[in-house]
Amino acid sequence: MTSLIKRNLILYFNNRQRVFFSLMGAIISFILYVLFLKNGIQSDWKSIHEGTKLLDLWLIGGTMTVTAITTTQNALNQKIIDKENNRIDDLMLTDTSKLGINAGYVLTSVIIGTLMQVAVYIILSFYFFFADQLNINYENLLPVILIAVLSSLVWTMVNMIIDLFFDNQASISGVNSIVGTCSGFFAGVYMPLGTLPDAGQKIMEFIPASYNSALYRNLLMKHQMNISFKNMPNKFLTAFDKTMGLKINVISNIVGHTIVLFIFIVILIILFYLISLLKRKNV
């Protein structure tokens, strides 16, 4: 299994085009925010002290969620490629079991997703440091890594379920394009959660991307929010939390969002098992 993980990592990182396109969703989210969305969102919160820095951190949190979605998806494409080229049959001839082979693809996806999220965090932090004098909080690096691992696990399971329905590169490439395009909406980057219609907000409560973004944002924005809302009535903070997606339903803190993501992982594992079992019976 270790050799399989190493091989998959080499195949991913040696292909610069593949790395670039796996980050396309995050790149699009960032460009749209900087060029088109930033001024509009800032105008809604212009009374907040250092609101620009606050919203920069808000974007970073959402973009990292987009990165988790798209990079794990692209990493798992290797399994589709190997299946199409009958390489999995070759792997079955080794001492590695089918469970071990699947675990190899899963762990590869988690590793790639984690590394790419941390890389995006560092790159965007330095960009906004030079653009908006955003302070880089190095104390957040370890919690960010832990959340990146959790995010990668969630989206690896989501993408594993999606991949159950596809057997070739052509079909999964189309799905990748759709998911990459929609990921910015799911993560609440293009449009803050609280600005959606009530029906849209209810739907987002059942999608892990909302909680993933909220978890990142509650961590990254905590210090700056204490500064920005220091001399403002509590109702402004409450309104900001709800509108910008830091609070979802009654869940408004890091622990709550973390628990919800773990619940999603359990549900996704059960779904993956049931769908796999159903497919085997049909075959």
C-alpha cells in the first residue's frame, strides 16, 4: 500500500497541468472575489473596523474548502484511470488486498488534499499581507493542518461515492468540471450563505461544504473579529455571523462544526458501503 501511495503522489505532482486544473476552482473563486465581489461585499459591512482584513480571512476560509473539494476529486481520478487501463487487475496480483488498494487511493487523496489546502492558505495569506497588510497568524498553522486533514477525509468520501458511478476518464472529467464550477457556491464564496433565499439556506444546511467553510472561517477570523467588533453592539456581530455563514442554524463555533463534519464522514462511509454492496449484487 505504501508503494501505491508513493506512486500516486508522484503521478499527481509530476503532472503540473493536473495540479493546476485541480486548483482551478480555488483560482476562479479567488479571481472572482478580488475583481468583482470584494467591493460589493465590503460595502455591506463598511462600518466595521478593518472590514477588509476580516473579509480577506473570510475568503481564505471558503477558498480552502473549494481546494479540499477539487483536489481530492482530482487525486481520486487516478483510480478511474487505473481501472480503465486495467492496472487495478495488475495490483490485485501483488500481496496488497482489494481493501488495501482502495485504502491506498483514499490515503493518497487525503494527503494531496491536505497539502494543497495548506499551500493555498500560505499563498493567500502572503498575498493579502502585501495587498491589505493582513497579519499572518502563525499560531493558526497547526489547527489549519488538522482541519485540512478533516476536510480531505470528508471530500474524499464524497468523491469516492461519486466515482462509484463512473468507469472512464471522459465521464468523470465532465463531473469534475461541474463540481469545480459549483464548489464556489457550495463553499459560500460567490454568495454568502445568509444572502441566499430561505430554501437555498435550508439546502445548504445538508451540504458539508457549508460547515467546512464555517469551521475554517471561525478559526481564521476569530482574532480579527475581536478587533473589528470590539466597540460595536452585539447585534452587529450576530448579523455578521449569520449573513456570512459563520453560524449555520444553531451551530456557531469550531467544536460544533467539527462534530457535524465527523457525522458527515460516518454517514458517507455508510452510504459508500451500501452503494458498493448494491452494485456488487447487481453485477
